Amino acid sequence: MRVATTNRIPTAAIAVSCGAGALYHGCEDGPAAFRRYLDRHAAPLDGGLLTWEPTPQEPAGGDERTIALIARTNRWLAGTTRRLAQSGKFFVVIGGDHSCAIGTWNGSSEGLREPLGLIWIDAHRDMHVPETTPSGAINGMALAALLGHGMPQLTALSRGTIAPDRICLIGTRSYELEEVEFAARHGIRVIGMDEISRRGIEEVCAEARTIADSHVVGYGVSLDLDAFDPADAPGVGTPAENGIRASEFLNAWGDLTSNPRCVGIEILEYNPHRDRADRTARLMSGLVAAAVGKETVQWIL
């Protein structure tokens, strides 16, 4: 693995301990579990400074309170990434379910006051709206909500600062027809596993960066860990077979995230209750190290 050499001292890391948008519980415990893993295994982050504060806890139940929690979490997260983007500080978001992408990228694009591109790496397309979703899971509506489509409680954060034609999805292999139609309607580039198999992950990631970094101030990278094959990342809520192999991906990831035009990243959907022998946590540690150049990490919760 090539490790990024970009000087990012310190890197702000934001822990989002909210899994209310997921169909299965567990990823709300991901940030704390990842912290414990790093406490036990200093390498490859060289014993970064971790400062933790409490975040809003999930309600006991009920759809209305769940939506309210997700909206509140995203407002908080948007404020945090807005401040970091305004100061020019690279950030790492550790989730939590993928619904937090609504806050991550709306906030950072507002902070930059310029359009932002986005690379979305995921087994799923996350382009449902309430009228099309078969599961009702909010994390399956995250990208649509980020673009202003869906529940008003979630789309209220959207300011139209991320153009659909500056978004590229990588690794999708589990989706519905309505999501295919959504992507076609909005001109979103989607690169599935069949195309990755033909072209190779490094070539695909290079194309994604070209798309996301054209005529914008910069780009972000949103990584759902279920993009990986379950053999490499078993600790996810909704695994999908025949995914991206980690050993083939890490060099391409380093190229994407170490680029000075990359304003921040998020690594989401870690479910520690499903991990085996810390395999997923170890992969996450390597991904963070590649993005920040193995420098000190300052945690914000």
C-alpha cells in the first residue's frame, strides 16, 4: 500500500455515533469500537490524540423521533464540517450509518461557498425516496436527500451546492430499478462491479476523480464499508457478495484521498458486532492512515 505523504497535521476526525438510519442496529457503536481498536493498536496512526464528547443518543423507537434524530444529527454534523471547511482543514468522518452524508457534504460545501464534487463508494446506490424505498431505511435515501429529493426534514439541509453530474458512484451491485432511473434522470455516473472487473479499480477511481473534480472547488469521498467484499469487511450491516477487494483498492484510495483537492472523507456503516477478528477495524485503520499520511488525528464528536 502506498501511504499518502500530504502534510495534514492535525487532521480533524468526527465521530458520528448514530445508526438510526440503518435497517439493522449496530453501526451506532462503530465509532466507539474503532476508538478502542486504535487504543489497542497504535499503528498505523502512531498514537493519535483522541478527544471524545457525547453525541445525541438514539430514541427508544418511533418513526417520527427517528427522523428527528437523523435531522438533528445532520444539522450538528453540517455545522462541524462547515467550520472545518471554512478553515481549510481536512476532515475524516467515522460513522454511523450513511444518512450522515447529508450533513457531511452539505456542511462542507457551504463552508467552501463553492460547488463540491463527490465520489460515493458503496454496494448500494442510496437513491430512494419514501415513495420508492422497499425497506424504509433512511440510509438508502441518503444520496437522493443530499440532492434535495425526499423527506423535507432531511432535504432542508440541501442548498443545491453538489451538482449531480459531479457525482460518481463506485462499486454498486445491490439496487432497485427506481434508483437506476434516478441516476439516469439526474446524469449521475455509476460504475458497477462488472465495469470494475473489466477496467480495474485504479482506472475506475481515476475516472471518478476526473468527474468529481471538474469545475468545482474540490471533492469529497464517501465510503460505505459494504462496498468491500464481505471477506475483507465482514463488520457491516448490509453485506453484499462479490465486492471490491481491499488489496486491490488501497493504492487507488491513497491516490483519491491524498490529493490536495480532496477536502475530506467519510468511512461509514461499521458494525463492530458483525466484525470478525477485527478485520474491518484493521482495514479502516489502514484507510485512515492512507488518507492522513499517518499523522496525528484530533477527534471531534
